[in-house]
Amino acid sequence: MKKLRLGVLASGGGTNLQSLIDCCADNSLTAEIAIVISNNPDAGALSRAENAEIKTCCINHRDFDKRAAFDNRVVQQLQESGVELVVLAGFMRIIGPIFLEAFPQQIINIHPALLPAFPGLHVQQQAIDYGARFSGCTVHFVDNGVDTGPIILQAVVPVLEEDRADDLAARILIEEHKIYPQAIQLFAEGRLQIEGRQVHILPTDPNLGSR
Ligand code: GRF
């Protein structure tokens, strides 16, 4: 099977990127990371990519007057790298129409809560403050809303009485590192079919030789 070319966008530490690097290396993910792009020059994700000898590119949003100019630059870089799936891994910029038109149904995100509960930021603290007994993570296609796109996979973790946001975040991250590669593998195998809000997971094709 041909490897799916991923473009990973990350702004932070990059533990999700690392799990994808590891899964590509051990072939549990039939994909290759064509490029890692960050808007943050200090992102740990960039060093992780460099250590793995993956092409990197820093496109600092502060260097652009308008959001559209930044978006066009990132899209151009993804296209030049032959990216087939855009993977948001802690990318702290809004994905607007320029991205969505360039990569229709080809952008996915991971969110550290059980959507549709707790979209947005600081969601581990939100789950604790709300008194939720369970939280988790969600991999979803990106649409024009914030954390609103069709859901691919979710995983659940308990929220414990003594949890601080960091404790809950760490427990959720363990699951993120499992379900993000799984969701990408399903995409690589052509097994995700979007129908309205539903994402159908198709059975494995026994004849699957190439995408
Ligand atoms: C993760 O919690 C992810 O769900 C959210 O941003 C965080 C990124 O963490 N979108 P990392 O940079 O992958 O460690």
C-alpha cells in the first residue's frame, strides 16, 4: 500500500507529532510525514521533526499583516510538499476557508475533550470545573466551526477527585497518542466515509493493495 503523505501543523511541544513519527517508523501507520509546519519558532514539535530528519518549516503568523496571507503561505507549503492529509497536532491558529478549500475533507484535528462537550481552550480545567466524571479526546474532520467537524474516533478517561488540569491532560494525552494514529490509518486505508455528521468506518478491503 502506498504511504499517505501527511503535513503536520503544530504550535507546541509535539507529543502527538512524536507518536505519529514513532508509528510511521514502526509501520503501524502506512504514512510518511512530508513536512512539519509551525507558526511558533520555539515549538518543541520542530525539534522533534528535525531529530527524525523530517522536513520542517516555520511560518510565523506575526510576520503577516492579514490572516489570509498567512493561510495562503501555509497552504502553498503543504501543496508543494505533496500533502494528502493535513494533521493538526496542537496547532493554535484558526483553520479558515483558504485551508478548507485547498484540502476538502482532508484536514483532521485532535481535541482533548469528548466533543461536543468542552470545545475551545483550557478544556481539561473546564471538565474539572463542570464536575464531569469522564472526559477524553476526539479526532474529527475539520469544518468551518471551532471543534465542530464530524467525529472519527474518541477515547474516554475518568476525571478523578484530586485531578488538577495537568493530571487530567496527561491522562488524556496517553489516549490521544493511540487514537490519532489509528484514525490516520483508517484514512490511509480509505475507510472513512463522511455522510453529514456521521463518519462511517468501512470494513477492511481484503483486496487492498494500493490506495
Ligand atoms: C493536545 O492536547 C491536543 O489534543 C491539543 O493540543 C495538545 C497538543 O499537545 N489539540 P502536543 O503538542 O501534541 O503535545
